[in-house]
Amino acid sequence: MGREGRLSVFYAPFDSVSGDARLVLLGLTPGWRQMCIAIETYRSARQHGASDAEAQRAVKAAASFAGMRSRIAGWLDDLGVNDAVGVESATELFDEPASLHTTSLVRYPVFVGEAMANYRGTSPRPEASPLLRSLISELLIPELSGLRGALIVPMGTAVARALVSLEVPFLDRCLLGFPHPSGANGWANRQFAENRVRLRAAVAHWNRSPRTGEPARRN
């Protein structure tokens, strides 16, 4: 889809949007593993008679944050997000596509160099790259601006820094300071512990905000 210096952007079917979602998990960009799962899931769904929209939804259910969901859910539960959206545990949200929207700062996979290494958000930073900035402006900003009232959870420093630098219009409902859940992030638990009190307060504030509406409460 585009090249800039050592960066290459490739298409993968991550275009489905859950328009009624109350929670958004925002990664940096799909990695190689997520791209492969997405392509295989989409191909299989279409071969079994699914429409494009149905196959795109199946991709999100199978590929988004694959391998990282338990860690994410544990952090979200600790912050009270599960109570705010009315589920026992945030793990349930991955099976409820209407309540959860998953996406990335750069919607499509970005790789670095001839070795096609996963892009880590540096050299260059997303906000410093004309190619990546254009994808953020053209895809992400309209996508998340349309999800009015949803709590947005940027995963990792690179994503949060880019949102602040670009002054996105939904910054007031972003849970800044949430770690990236990748197993390669050795500082994740420390970052979560350092930011935990502030993040819990931010979730409580969002839950009280009139624009979110009344959360669905458990019986």
C-alpha cells in the first residue's frame, strides 16, 4: 500500500468497525502473526459463503491482539473497565463484537527493512512519517471520531505519544499510560503498576461522564 524509506505498508482485512462499541483497544499496527491469521480467516470465511462484511468481522474476532488477550483483560479488570461496561470480565468482550472495537494507530501491517521486521513505533515515530501520518489522518481519526463516547485504550507509549502529538479530537477519552501487551515488552507490568492509580481514576471519570450513557449493569 505504500513505501517510505525502510518502511513498507501492506493491506490486510482489518476494516470492520463496531459502530456501537463502548470500548476501543488501539494497538500500533498489526504484526506479521496477526496479518497471517487475518488473511487465512478472511479466505476461509469467503470460501464458506460469508460476505465481505461477515468475513471482515470474523477477522477481527480471530486476529485482533491474538496471543495478548488474557494480559489485556487482566489489566482492564484491575482498572474496573469490566464493571463500567457491565461484564464479569473483559475477556467476555472479545466474544461480543458489538461492545468492543479493536483497531490500530496504523490500520494495516507495517514492516521494516528487507527482513520485514514488525514495526515498533520508532525510527521513524508514526507522527514523524508522512506515510504513516497520512494513514492515521485518513483512516483512524474518522474511524474513532465516529465512535462517540467510547473509551479508547491506546496500547503502549508509541501510540499514546502519537495521539498527543497529532492532537486527535478524541484525546479526552483516551486511557493514556496503558502498556503495550506484547510479551516482548519487558517493562509492561512495571508501567502498569506505576500508572494504575491514575488509570483507575480515568476509567471512573469516563464511566460517570454523561456522554457515555448509562452502562449496562449486571443482574
